Amino acid sequence: MVSYTWLVLALVLVAEVLLRWRDSSFTPPPSRVAGAFVDLWWSGPAHRLFASDAFVADVGASMFRLLVGYALAVSVGTLVGVALGRSRRLEWLCAPVVRLGVATPAVVLIPIAIVLLGINDRMPIFVIAFGSIWPVVFNTMDGVANVDRLALNSARAIGLRRVDRFRFVVLPAALPRILAGARVSLGIAVVLMVSSELYASTSGVGYQILLQQQKFDTPRMFAGVVMACAIGILFNALFGLYERWALRGRPTVGRSA
């Protein structure tokens, strides 16, 4: 971790020197971006922990849309994936749809969502949920379908009910694949959050990036990009903590403990 920190600091320092030497208004050095970042997002009153009006309005809106859309994708995707994984016939019927959903670029849904839902919070939530559901469905379906048959037969032999078999055998065995799909979906959800706000929105981090670009305020535009990256890093870090908790006690194959 320390080596990565030093690498980032070194890259920032090199960028600072090169961009100050180049002196272009279109490529501001990191120090100007940092100043714009504080001014745009953290210049509010002390009782609000210095969060600015733009932070409350735009970052709050983006995180709300991301949380709701991602929660819908994971919950519905897990249920659908379990149903497909438990039924060979249903999996055979629906597998082409799932593979089509995985292969389709989710950003193409944005114009359709605008026509159907208009420019409001429902549009980005729908795009996030629909675009990020497919990795969860695919990984859950695969994880449930490939549970060890010997374990299932043993559970039946000792008289476990179907609900208990799912709870104590199927779900623990499929959990690593479910979480792998959820992690992939999280990255897609962040991209779709920003993309939908860039395309058509009146609030959000993506909207703020587009607004500053239209005003030719390049440092603030980059400050919006940095905030979008920070949101992605934050949610990935939180997911990593949850993943380690959910998979505690399991061997870490391919990783050092």
C-alpha cells in the first residue's frame, strides 16, 4: 500500500511540473485542480462539515441514485440468478437473454430511458439498475448451478428441508460467485451514474462536470472528475470490507493472507 502511495505522489509531482511548464488553460496542474476541488465541494459552513451547496445537491443526488440503482440490481439479480441456477429448463430458456444483457453496452439504454421516464431521478436509477444487473444474474446463476452435488445429496439424506438446503448449502457455496458479480456490477453502476448525469440531468456529479465544461472552467471540471473517482473508490472500499466479512474463514486462493 505504501509503495502505491509513493507512486501516486510521484505521478502527481511529475504532472505538476510538466503542466506548469506547459502553462495551458485546458490542462491545469494538480494544485489548481485541488484548489478548485476544495472551492467547489468543501467551501460550505462549519456546521455542515464544510460541505458546499454543490456537494449537498450534486454529490447527494449521485450517491442516492447509485445506492438505489445498485441495490435493485443486486437484490433482483440475485433472486433471478438463483431461480435460473436451480432450474435447468429455465436456465436454458433465459440464458440467451442473460448473455445478450451482459454483452450489450448499458449506455445505449440512456436515450430509451429518457423517452420512457423523462429527465428525473427515475431515469438514472433505471439505467443503473438495468445496466448493472446482468453480471449479478450471470454469476449467481453459474454459482448456484455448480454447487457440489454430493453436498446437496448429503443434505437431502439427513432430511434438510428445501429452504434449509438453500440456506446452509447452496447459498454459502455460491456466495463467492455472487459477490464477484456484485463487484463487477458496482463498477458498471458508477460508470452509468456519471454517464446518465452527463447525458440528461439537472443535478449530480456528472451534471456538474458538464456544467463546468460548458463554462470553460477546466479546473472545476477536473474537480468534478476527481469527485466521481472518489465516489467509485469509496464504494469499492466499502464493498471490499463487506466482502472480507462475508467470506471470513474461507481460504484466500491466489492471495496472500
